[in-house]
Amino acid sequence: MNTKLISIPVIAILITSCASGPFGSQVKEPFTGNAYESNNRFFRGTGKGESSADNVARGKADIEAKAVLAAQVNTTMKQVTDQYLQQKENERAADVSDKFESLVREVVNTNIADLRKTGEKKYFSKKENKYTVFIAYEIKKNAMFRYLKKQAKTNQKIDERQQEVIQKVLDQELKKADEADVN
């Protein structure tokens, strides 16, 4: 009888202590998981913003999500350009790479027409008197590459040779993105 009375509180303590680890309780934030990660069809980015003013929290989340997207596009284009230029052993590879980075930066700093908000959630904590906003964006890769092509064609800072290399790289990426879209 005594062992049953002792074992019930012990079991209760074990169950509650297993609910949180040494770092605290795990929290599932909105817009996490595979549906919100980039893949072969989409660039995706999420952001979180906190503030006592809801519009400021939303602005922070918006900026963070777009910064994540910009970093992904920039990284992808840098990797693709490096691979292409290594294959071609171009003596002006650094110039072309710099032009690509500059082009991506310009494109990301403008409003991208095909950018879609896939979600927004706002929470208010009365205890802390602050808003927390989560935002998720996505853009189709083929739309981004087409937009980059269009911007590259109109960019006066890119000479004819660099233009040719950039168009070839973007055509290769467009082909991959279009194939992923069909499947």
C-alpha cells in the first residue's frame, strides 16, 4: 500500500519533468516545417517581429522575412555563377560575379511583383504588453529568374560579354525551375 502512495507522486514528477528539457519547453512557432522552407520550385522566407506597437512588430517581421528571401536568392545566384564560371574558365570571372551580385542586390531592393505573402499571424501578450507578428513569403524561382533576366537586360552597367554570361546562367536556372514546376 505504501509503495503505491509513493509511486504515484514519483510518476507525476517524472511526467512533468519530461515535458521540458534543460533548455525549457520547446515551442512550435507559426510558419515552420517543410511547407515554409525553400525547395526546387520556391524561395521561401519567414520573419518574426516583436514590439509594444503592432505596426512596428509587423514591420520587423516583414523586413526579416524579406531579408531571408534576399539572402537565399543571393546565395543561389553566387553558387550558380561560380559553378558556371569555373566550367568556362573565364578570365573576367570576378567582374561577372560582381555584376551578378550587384544585380541581385538591386532586384531585391525593389518591389518584386510575384512575391506572395503565404501567412501572417499576430499575438499579443498582456503580461509583457507586446505584440509578436510572424510573416511568411514565397516567390516562384522561375518568376524570380525571369525578373532577374529582365533587369539584367536593362542594366546599363553590364557590358555585352557579361550580359551574355548572365543570360546563359539565368537560362540554365530557368530551365531547372520550369522542369520542377512541371513535376
